[in-house]
Amino acid sequence: MKKLLLLLLITVVNLSFAQSKLNYEFGNFDFLKDQTEVNVQYKFENPAFQVENYTEAQYLERRKAETLVKRDEAAWQKWIGEWNQHKESVYMNRFINGLNAKSKKIRFGKDLKTKYTLVVETKWIYAGWAGGMLLQPAKLSTLITFVDNENPSQIVTKIQTDKIEGIGVKGDYVMEYGRISAAYEKTGKELAKDITKSIK
């Protein structure tokens, strides 16, 4: 019953408050019209966290202190292990899953030999929170660029995504890394929807 109510709450929040913002600095998707695959590269290099714009080290230090007050060192080691796994692979995989869920003509993936590469760089993360039946979803801001692999310094299209909320997709919203992974997937979905509209 609690899970059902939580899902209902997520749906209501999604319909009422979720906003996805893709701000196009330059370029379009015309170059993708004859492409069937696009490589994806993921960067997680010194993003800011929370409203206070903490560094990752500062965010983790605060999170560790909170965990040790309530639980123990074993709980912290489990948490930080999950955090690192999500940062190293899960976030990228969820972003790619989101892209492919809404892409009609193009398959996105990592380590593909393609003409173009989509680079998603994490710029800012709000981890959100969950307590009882209440939920504040994670929010994610990224810099997305498409580059020509024959000349990687040449950016074809550049997009800033602003505070995309990680709701409306399946996932574990209890822990921070689960909520953040949902924000990556939602970002991928929103981007793929724009691409599909442009090249249909």
C-alpha cells in the first residue's frame, strides 16, 4: 500500500511540477538525419552539489557525518560503495537508456565507432530527499555537446540542460544515487524527444 501511494505521489508531482529545460546555445540536429548510431561519452568532473554549490568532497563529507550520527561505519561504507558505482557507470547507463527509450531512428551507446559523439558533462546536482510519503526529486543540470569524431574539437551542437527533475521514470527514489540516476534518464529522454521531432 505504501509503495502504491508513493507511486501515486510521484505521478502527481510529475504532472504538476516537473519541468525539463533544454537551452540550445547553438546548432541543431540536421546532421543526425542520416545517422543510425551515435556514440555517448559521459563526464563527471567537479560538478557542484545542492543549492550551496558544494564540491563533491564537501557534499560527501556532510553525507558521511549524517550517516555516522544515525548509523555506523558499515552503513557508510555500503553507501559510498553504491555512490561510486553509480557515478562510474549507472548514471551513464541510465542516460543512455533514456535516450534509447525515446529515440526512433538512432541507437545511442558507449564505445561505438560512429561519425558523431554525444558528450554529456555533469555540471550541477540537487540530490533531493525522501521521507515517509513525501518526495523531493533530484535535479540535474548538464552541458551536452555533439562533436565530429574526425575533428573532436569541433562542436556541432551545444545544449545546456537546466534542473531536469528525475521523476516519471522507474527507479529507487529512497537513496540519493537512485534519485540522481532517474534525473540522468529523464535528461536522456527529453533530449531524445527533441532529436526525434527534429529528424522525423
